[in-house]
Amino acid sequence: MLGHLSLVIVIVFYMLIGCSQNYSDEKAEDALRKQGLDPIKLGEGKAQDTGGRTAAEGRISLGGLSVIMPQGWQNIAPSSPMRVAEFHLSGQRAGTEEGVLAVFQLGGSVEGNIARWYGQMAQPDGGSTAERARRWEKQVGGLPVTLVDLKGTYAGMGAMGRATEPSTDFRMLAAVIEAPQGLFFFKLVGPAATLALWEQSFEKFIDSIEKE
């Protein structure tokens, strides 16, 4: 009996020593930060709902596709119910007209919509926009993508489906994404000087597309 009691006393003694050596008034969060660690609180560790954008990757949901918005872009409320999303890209100087990227999910075909875009951009000398346009295809996130680059006098459709006044020295960068839910159209229009600032940014935006 005494042997068992002695063993218990020894175990308790070492437990008290261990606790006294590890005790500190420093908070656990502070101690972790000193070690270069970031403490995680309960309820964290999962992407939070931030209105269509996941906190983990900064992705924006487009209802079938997701994209990463580049720095310097503005994600605004669509100016038309026909638009899935809308982004504004500022000009080089204050007062310079900005570029507007509208995202649509409409019917029709790839070729039919590209032909419509060609018709919205006229050439000053009356030449063919289709012949002067740059067009290429690639795969993004396992999806077929067709891109076009047009320059000229733009007289397309603005917000709420209204025709816009002809604008000279304009440019259009556009893409058609063939997604499982149907075709998605990305149409960036603005002054040629403005779009030159954001050309690489637009390409990275398209390259970030993933299926949801």
C-alpha cells in the first residue's frame, strides 16, 4: 500500500515541476507570433463568403466560372441586367475615358457573336475590320477560348442595350469562353490608349478563368 502511495507522490511531484517550467504569463497568440506562426481562431481556416469572392484566392464567381480580378480594376454593379459582371479600368490621366469590361452569358454561336463585334468597329478608310482584326484560340482551365483584338471607330451597344455614339481611335479586347453552362463573353472596350495600359492585365484575367 505504501509503495503505491509513494509512486503516486512521485508522479504528482514531476507533474508539478513540468507545469511550473512551462507556465508563462505570455498569451499563446503572442508566443506563436514570436515563433513566426500565425494563430488560427475557431471558425477561421475556411474561405469566408465575401459576396461572390472567396477570401482564400480572391476569386470572383460569375455563376459557372470564376476569375481573379487584377490590381487596379474596379468591380462595380452591372449597369444592365444583361451583364453578369462589369469592371472599369481607369485611363492614364485624370479625365481620360476609362475602359469598360462587360461579362455576358448569351445564346448564339462563337462565330455569330464575333461577327457582331466586327460589325461594331468600323475602319476610318472603310476597310474590313474582320481582315484587320487579330484572332487566336487557346485553352484556359480546360475550356476552349477564342480571343479577338479590334481597333477603329466603335459604335456598339452600351448599358441597357442602347446604341453608343461613334468613338474614334477605340479598341476592343474580347473573348468567348465555351463553358459547360454555355458561352461566356468578355468584352473590354475603351480608348486605344487606355486599353494599351491594361492589355497584359486583361490577358492575365482571362488566363485565371476556372470552372466552378
